[in-house]
Amino acid sequence: MENITISNPFKVLSKREKEVLQLILQGVQVKDISAAMDLKSNTISTFKKSILSKTGVRNNIELFKLAQEHNLVK
């Protein structure tokens, strides 16, 4: 299998995942994101797991650092 490097791993996220991502990057907790988006906490957790998987990071700290590298946060 060929290893493909993605210049911006955030481009592969769905629109909904990007919405969840922005709230995560603002420090909003899963339960609060679920209330704001009128979705179940399990759904938001699934989005979060997908975001982490697609971007290749393991936790919110790595996600935040990666977002900084791609100028998504200051």
C-alpha cells in the first residue's frame, strides 16, 4: 500500500465533522456540543472519534496542535 501524505488532513472531514471540530477547538465539552447541536452525546463522541482518526491524532491536545499548524486556531 502506498503512503499518501495529505497536506491538510482537515480537508477530508465532512461538514458536520468540521462543525464539531470548531466547537472542540473552542474547548466545548461533548455534552455541551450535543446540546447545542441537538444531537445525542454518543453521536458527538462518534464524530470526535472520526475526526481524531481522519486527522491521525490521539487526543484533543494533538488535535489542537495540528489545527494550529494549519492555522485553524491562533
